Amino acid sequence: MTDASPAHTSTDFGPSTEAGKVGVLLVNLGTPDGTDYASMRRYLREFLTDRRVIEWSRFKWYPILFGIVLNTRPQKVGKAYELIWNKDRNESYLRTYTRSQAALMAKALHDLPNVVVDWAMRYGQPSIAARIDALKEAGCDRILLFPLYPQYAAATTATVNDKAFEKLLSMRSQPALRTVPDYHADPVYIDALANSVTGHLATLDWEPEVILASFHGIPQSYSDKGDPYYGQCLTTTRLLRERLGLSEKKLIVTFQSRFGPEEWLRPYTDKTVEQLAKDGVKRIAVMNPGFVSDCLETLEEIAGQAAESFHHNGGEKFTHIPCLNDGADGMRVLETVVRRELMGWV
């Protein structure tokens, strides 16, 4: 993980009279500013009031959110973040990795002198609106918006796009905005995932009996309404199986991080891990193909909670395969997508 800063940051930009530049804005989900109650509550409020994330009626949801969730969940989530907090930089690893990805992207695009790379978060700081302003002030009259999600979901990709266009609504002089589509079946992405599996397993002195491809879940109702996310997760996993030469029993799809009383996409990761151990499976590996960077859901929920559950129910060997993060293969994926989507602009 590099410690470099982006080639263009808020302190580098400054007003510019030079137009004609192209901005590339990498956007990930978001992160609290700290693990304390106030920071967590502020972050969770922004996240859980997003109508793309929680589609319930406001009359039904807000009494629950403001009466119960925001009074109890900040402490619980804050403690979880403390377990995986980047103490050296006093920030979440999602912020560390996203900053690093932007810095490495800027270096990779050194042959395109008119391209300015920046990063933002959908929830928390730095905000999408603030970074669009910064790119505009730097002379960018075109911006490539890159939601960092390989699979499309309305609750992730669409809400990033929504926020960016919401910012444009307030601008007299708007930059042209181009959004990056999903890349769930892109060969460079599948190859990078395959390399992450083979590379990690090569470091072990044992072989997993089962590998789980654990994706973040969404409510089943969202999928029923036409969200393509479920099908894209299945496609990614099928292509990865083919690339690695694995059977459906060896590499299985599961879904994690469900919240609330609704039915979510199945099978559930936590229940699957528990059942595998009870069925006598002694060695498993879990990967998270839908996450560009390791974060709370991968480091605490999978590497922490899932491992503990597996061992508690009789499992012996558990390993978490890290996300692509800012490694060479992961950056190759992001750079390939960016260069393709910049065609015609540079």
C-alpha cells in the first residue's frame, strides 16, 4: 500500500484560467471521520437517509432511524471500525486505499498531461460536490465519474451518479459529465481476481476445500424490481470459476452485510460459513470480488467475524483473500477501465 498523495489534491488545484482539462474522479462508498459516537452518527445518518439505500416510505423508516438506529448503532459500528482502523493515519483503510488508488492512477496517466485525477466519497469526506468544484476550478470542463463498483447496483453506482448530477443542478457553468459503467465481466478484472486467488493460496501450507465469493447483499425486493446486481455477481463468479478451472461446489457465491428485517439475496455468507463448518468442512477461503478495497465489511465482517464463526463451529483453517486494493493487478483493472472510458476525450 503506497503512502503517496494524489498528484492533484485540494491544495494543488487552485483557481485556473486554463480550460480544456479532463478530470477523473474516483468515488467509493464512504467512511466516517472517526470512530467516536458523533462521527459515526453523522456518517450513518447520511448513509441511511439515502433513498437509494433504504427504499421504505419515509413515514415508516424515519421513526425507526431517528428513534432507534441512530441512537444505538453508532456505538456498535464505531467499535467495529476501531478493530480495523488505520492507526498510523487515523483513518479507515477505505480512505487510505482510495487516496492511494488516485495517486497511482495519476502516475499511470502521466502520458495524458491534460488529465487531472482526484477522489471522493459518496458519504462523508471528501464529498463529491467539493471535488467536482475543485476539478472545475483546476480547468476541467469534462469529468469522468468512476463509481468504484465492479457490479452495478442502484444502492451503490446509481447513488454516486445521482449525487454528481445533483451537484450539477446547482452549477451555472457545468462540466460535461461521463459516468463509468460496471465492469463485472471485463477480462482484465476476472484475470486480476484469479491472480489474487492463486497468489494468496500459494502463500498457504494448506488448500481450502471450499472458496466463497462473498458479495455485499441487497434486499431481495430491489432485485425483484429489476436491479441487475444479482445476475452480475453470478456472472463474475462463473467467469472466475472458468478462469481458475473450479467447480460450482469448490467456488460458491454468497451475500453478506444484510441489515434490517427484509429478505436479502441468498445464500447468506454468515449462515453458509457456519453450515460448512457444521457439515465437516475444515478448510475454507473467502474472497470479496465486489469490493475494490478492503474495508469494514471485508476486514471486520469476513476476516474477523466469519473466521471466528467458522472456528467456533468446528472449522480448522480459515483465510481471507484480500481485495485488489492498490496492488499492481487492481490498478491495472482501474487504469484499463479509465483509459477506455476516456476515449474521445483525450
